[in-house]
Amino acid sequence: ASITTECRLLSKLTRSHWKRGWLCVMALLLASCALGYQHWTDSALEQALAYSSDHLAPTVGLISEPAPLAERTPVVMLHGMGDSGTNPGMRSLCDTASGKYPGLHVVCSTVADGAASITTTLDKQIEEFTASVRADAKLANGFTAVGLSQGNLVLRGYIQRVNDPPVHKFISMCGPHNGVGTCPDNVLYKLICPLWRLDSYGAPIAFSDYWKDVADKATYLKKSRWLADMNNEREAKNATYVKNLKSLTQLVFVEALQDTMVVPHASETMGFWAWGSPGSVVPLNATTAYKEDWLGLKAMAETKKLVTYSYQGEHLRWSSAFWDQTILPFLAD
């Protein structure tokens, strides 16, 4: 029988709409498993996304009065995994920016929307993002980049590897910059992780690009196909990565202190667990990467180019007040 027929049968046997949807998604994913990763259907993931909203951008409103019109640097905002540039939350973020600063060119990027943000590796997403910003003539002289969650890795990858047109300011909202050490406990990841665990560093999904198992440093450095390189963690350091990051006039890291999606949430400010000690958090300024300045972050902090903020709350669940009073001022020039 087809998966559609199976879902119809399952629906007759269940009592709640939620359970019917869940069973149908599971049936679709099981069929996809039989065919392998390369045949993992976007339709199954889209159904899963419909039952999980904690990965989506928050809906915010403008609190302060609009600022006088002036010449301003364009802004590009990039959503996180499973989200879309056209979803209400992302639209509210972009709308508050243009509402605060009339005349500001704001792009709500639609690169790797929806399920594509899961099934497309970060390198491919960086390529797509590069093509999109180069196609916009208003971004030719550079822009401010604002990222949410996984989208921050795409933005940082663009800055370190491409940066043409250049990013002047980079504002990272809850980005897993130092990786993730657990599979998050939410509906979406409960569907993804059983497949991902079959090849945690090599699975053809974005999540594998920033997985970090602190129980085995040697395997991480050997098999990490993206994060270990991007963070200059291997013996050979990439000077271009350092140069491009240090070219920013401002780098802002924002951490959600009750984040259960990015674990440990210290990753959002470039901290992480100690090698061999899951649960023992090492903050950014105590890491070897910072002390030896593998990415130039120490130098940026010393010149006030790097600043960090935090808020009390879950992943991507900051308030309108925090957005309006703390983040929007960075878009003023």
C-alpha cells in the first residue's frame, strides 16, 4: 500500500489530529529510511515542521519611534533551520527594522527555506546565499548581516570564506557557533536524529556540519567536515578566516540562557563543554581558541568590536523590548 493510503488508515485508528499527523510523518520517514538519506523526502520534513514551532523566529513589534531618515547600510536577515524568510516571525523582524529606520533596505533572505535548511549542507547554503546577495544591486557596497540560529553559521561561513560584497556588522541571535553537543529534545529533532546518528559527522544534512562530540576530540578533528575548519581548530590555521572576521566593524553574539535547542547554549557566545567533560562549560574567554586567538576574537574583544548579550528565555524567544532596545540600534548606520 502507498504511504498516503497507510496514513488514511492510521487516521481512522487515532483520536486526535495531532496523533494522526505524527503517525503519518513517521510513516513517511520510515519509507524514506528504507531508501537511504539521499531519498529523504522534503514532504515528510515539511509535515514535521508543521507540528513544531520552537525553531521559528519570534513575532516582535516595534516599540520605539521611527528614527529620522538617513543614509544607512542595507540589512540582510537569515532564518534558522526549518524556518522561512516569508514566515510571520521573520517578516516581523524585517518589518521592525524598516519601520524603525524608514528607507532602510532590508532583505528577509529565503535561502534554504523550510525543509531545504535541513537537507542542504552548509557549504551549499553558503553558495546559495552568495548568489542571492550578489544578485541584489543594493547590496553591492556591503551590508549588515543578522542571523537566527543555524542561519548564523551560513552567515559566518560567508564572511570567512567569501565576504564579497562585504559584511560590515554581524549580529548573531542564538547561533550554535561552537557546535551542538546533543540532539535537541523537540518534535523536529526526534524525527531527524535517528537517521543522523547512523553517521553523525557524515550525514548529508546541515546538522552534521556543526555536531561536536566532546567525548572524542580526535574523531571530531578528523571527521568534522565543516565546524572544525570554520573555527580554525585544526593545526593548520586559515589566515583568511581571521582577516575577514576582523574586518567587521561590529560582531554581536546573543545567547539565550534557557536554550534547550542549542546545547550547550554557551556555544552561542563561542563557549562549549570541556573536552572529555560533557556538562562542564568553558566560556569563550577561557577557551584555547580565544587565548591563542585562532579566529581573531580576542583582538576584536580588546578593541570593543566583539560584544555579547544574553536574555532570560528559550531559543529565539527574546522579547520585543530586547529586540527594539538592544538589537535595532545596531542597524542605525
